[in-house]
Amino acid sequence: MSDPLLDIRSLVKRFGGLTATDELSLQVRPREIHAIIGPNGAGKTTLIAQLSGELQPDSGRIVFAGHDITRLPVWRRPHRGLMRSFQITSLFRDMTALQNTALAVQAQAGHSFRFWRPADQEARLLQPARAALRQVGLEARADVPAAALAHGEQRQLEIAMALAAKPRLLLLDEPMAGMGPEESARIVRLLLALKGRLTICLVEHDMDAVFAVADRITVLVYGRAIATGSPAFIRRNEEVRRAYLGDDSLAA
């Protein structure tokens, strides 16, 4: 078995008397979709924030691609290949989908190319930007302002912007939040298309989606991992069933 791409070791994060991450250890393997689930308040988003560098853990280590990035500044992590897509879509709303994605390519390149020219006129930006939009199914909407896109399309655009930066690991924090069934199904199809090609750490409340796309699942309760395994293993796990008491979404 290959070495993990992401290795979280005894991570702890406290907010006053609340322990949001409690001696958490888990590994994410290359090219797997690893879902992190748990009830509200389990510490899922706090964990993602520590992985992306927005929060610093109180103790423990985060090792990415063999390097300790625990204290690495947030702005340097994308250049290592670790990208986060946010729960709340953050886009330049007056710019087109293509312009938004081209700026993501430009930011990852670390310089502005011909910065006095509009980014959408720079061929070295447009080619990977269009490829990313094609990958998420938004190529036909390239010239539409972000503000005019449907909610689900905005989430697709956000993922396209992350993909344009060619990440080694993509952190997705509730990509289907606020979506209807049709929009959620579109994101599921996108994740299935990326399966086996990109390493993804997925936080999501939609259990149908999680069990459809995940290779492995970790269940958090009060900041602790109570189980990690295949979807079939998680479905059968009695401790997981107790943690989701009254929730039929884990029933076989």
C-alpha cells in the first residue's frame, strides 16, 4: 500500500473549554475520495480549517506529501498542492466564469504575467481555465457572469477554480450545501468523474452522496474519529449507528 498523501497525527484544537479536535489521527491515501462525516458540532469544518492553514492546531502534526506543514502559512499551502473549496461560495460576482477561473490559474502561477493586460486576454491563463471549466461541465457557461449562475453552477465554478490550480489534494467542505436534488446529482457525477484521478477530502452532510462517491469514510464525534473504513464497513459499524441514533441514512 502506498504512503499516505495526508497524515494527521494526534491533532488537538481547543476553543476555551471546548475541544473541537481531540487527539485526531487519520490518513488520506493518494487518489482516494476520503469523506469525513459526523453530527453537527463534531469538528469537521474545524479540521478542514486546520488542514488549509486557517486555524493552527494546539498540538499534533499535519504531514502532507512527506512534509510537516503544521505551521505552514495558509497562503503557501496551495503552492504545495493543497487547495480548499469553501462552504460559502466566494467568487468575483461581476466577472465571468472564465475570468474567475483564469484568475485562479494566475494566482497559482505566482506572478501576474502581463499584469497590465486583462487576465482574460492572456492565452497562458485561458487554456487551463477553459480546461477546468470543461472538467466540471461549465464550458458552455464560460462567458456568463458568476452572479448570473445558479447556486449549483457557482459551486461547480468554485471547484473549477480549485482544479485550475492543479491540486494534489482538494479539500471540499460541504460542496452540496443548499442544493436541490438535481444540482446535488450534478456534483456527485463530477466527483465520480474525478474519482481515482485526484485525492479529495470531502466533508458532506448528504449521506447518499457520501456513500455514492467515497472510497473510505471517517466518522467524527466530539472531535474524535470513532471509525474509519469503506462505506460498507461504516454502514455496519454499531458505534456509528449509535452516533447517528434516529438517522436512517446509514441503514443498509
